[in-house]
Amino acid sequence: MIPVTKPFLPPISQYQEYIEGIWKRNWLTNNGPLVNELELKLKDYLNVDNVLFVSNGTIAIQLAIKALGLKEEVITTPFSYVATTSSLVWEGCTPVYVDIDPDTLNIDPKKIEDAITPKTTGILATHCFGNPCDIDSIQKIAKKYHLKVIYDAAHCFATKYQGRSVFEFGDISTTSFHATKLFHTVEGGGVFTNDKGLAEQIAYFRNFGHDGPEQFMGVGINGKNSELHAAMGLVNLGFIDSILVKRKQQTDYYQKILKGLPLKTIKLQDYEGFNYAYFPVVFDSEDITLKAKKILEDNQIFPRRYFYPSLSKLSYVTGKTPVSDDISSRILCLPVYYDLTREEQDLVGRFLYKALSIK
Ligand SMILES: *Cc1c(COP(=O)(O)O)cnc(C)c1O
């Protein structure tokens, strides 16, 4: 079986070493030494000012929304994982959808100004599939209208934009360290901001608002993560460079074997800084997409319809996003994960040729 993704698992002995330390210290959670070590190492590896390790990528977005005081209308993308939209709704905001650019699959900055109303408080955009948004244009609009910007950078571990970590952009960037992501801590997430005051505020938020054992800064939530999760991150960080190299080789190989097929892949915003997190392909029509999916599945290959449905179609929101609806209906993400072999990629290619009726 070839799944769309498989979590990276390091050698168990390396994880065990950390676990033994945890047992010795008998310190499992609440800002323990491994959580601190992971935050420091991430800061160093990513070259960012402030990192907060939190329980998952969804809580990371919710903490960001809360910390920036977003309310009423927030402009967002219809082409992302459901957590981008659900976090807004959960925090009491109304998502206002701005359609995507059909080539990059990111929010189309040319359409943002038309969606701004006196109730707009911010923009929540996703760097889809690890491909950064047109950040310069978005920041310009945000500045002009005094809007806060959050980037959902869940796909962007190690992605660079103009030579800097993409996590450095916006008022806050968030990411996910879920098991299926390029770098993971089993469950986990990150909040990044250049604003020290905001980082301190979010540190209180993620720990119930505690300011010492008996004092509270204000309302908070439990967004902490554990020593066991941090340990997985610390071990996995040792493999990140080889994970990134593997991803690039696999992408290059797909591009080589799929050349000549009527498939479109994404247009990169910053070619140098891409992390090759996903390999999406856009077919000519939904029928062909579903046919290809079926043929692959019949042969034990499981691509995923990322992202389907388009988020403006969710039952609890409204919005008109024809470009995103169209792309959603005819896109598949092909398998990419650390252990994926060339032979397996050849199989994926062979069945795609078959589906598209090319010998
Ligand atoms: C994975 C993902 C999330 C959610 O992250 P979790 O850690 O699973 O909560 C949010 N946004 C995007 C774009 C994602 O891909």
C-alpha cells in the first residue's frame, strides 16, 4: 500500500534516550526542560526571534486570533485545511472568503481590497502546500487598512521567503507539528512572532493565564505541550536536513516521470526557499481526477483530495469562490514521505498514465 503520507519515525533508540531522561526527572509537562530545549533549537534552526511550542496547529491559530484581538470579519482563503476556517468561527469571527490565484493556490491579493469593510479586523492566509503567499502585497494592504495578519504556515517548516524563514512574516505565523507534517512532534504546533510583547501574552494564554501558582494575568486556555512530544521533535530535528533533501529528490523525480501528462502543478512564489512538503497535481476536469483516483486506489495507492471541499462550501459559512471550488474539484496530492521509493513513484506514474489513457 502507498498512502499519501506516512509519519517519519526516527530510530527508536534515539527516542528512548530522551524518554529515560524524562523518567529520571519525573517531569512530564508544564514547560519542562525538553520543551525549552526544543524551542531554543527551533529558534536556532529557523533563525526566528520567538517560538512557542503549543499543543497543536489549530490551537496555535486560535491563540493568534485571540492575541491579536481579531473579531467580526476576517479575510481568509477558501483553499486550506478546515482548521483555518474552523478556528476563526470557533473564536467568534466571521470568515470572509477571498478567492485564490489559480496558479499558486494562495489567496489572490488583487481581490482582497474589494472584500474589506468597516468590520474587517484582519487577514488569515495560508501558505498552501509550503508555497508562500504573495506576502509583500498582503502586507501592503494590511498596512493601508490597519489590519492584523496571521499566516497559517502549517505546511511551511523550513520554507524561506526572500532568504528569511517564512515564519517571520505577518503579525503572527503559526505552524503544525502534526505527525503527517514534514517535521513533527506527533501532535504539536508553533506560534511565531517578532513582537516580544505578543509572545509573552501568548505564553500566558497557553498556560491558563497563570502568572505564578496563585496569580493570573487574565483568561487563558491549556495550549501547552508535553516533554514526550518535545522529545520526538528533538530527535526528528536531527533528521530534518535529510528529510528536506529526500522531498526535493522525490519532487524532481515525479516531475521527470509525469512530464508530458496533462497535469498542472503549483507555481512557486519563491523557488529557492521551497520545502517540497507536498506534490499536488491539478487535472483537466473533476471526472478525470476521480477516474485517476479510482485507478490509483484500485492499485493500493491512496492520493488525497487536498483540499476538498473548498472551505466556503462548509455548512457553517458563506462565500463565493469559483476559482477555489474549481481547483478543489480537480486536485490530488500524490504520495510523498521519507521512505517512498523510486519504484513506488514509478508505480504512481504508471497508473496516472493509464488513467489519462496515455501509453
Ligand atoms: C495540519 C493543518 C492545520 C492543523 O494543524 P493540527 O496540528 O493538526 O491542529 C491547520 N492548517 C493547515 C493548513 C494544516 O495543514
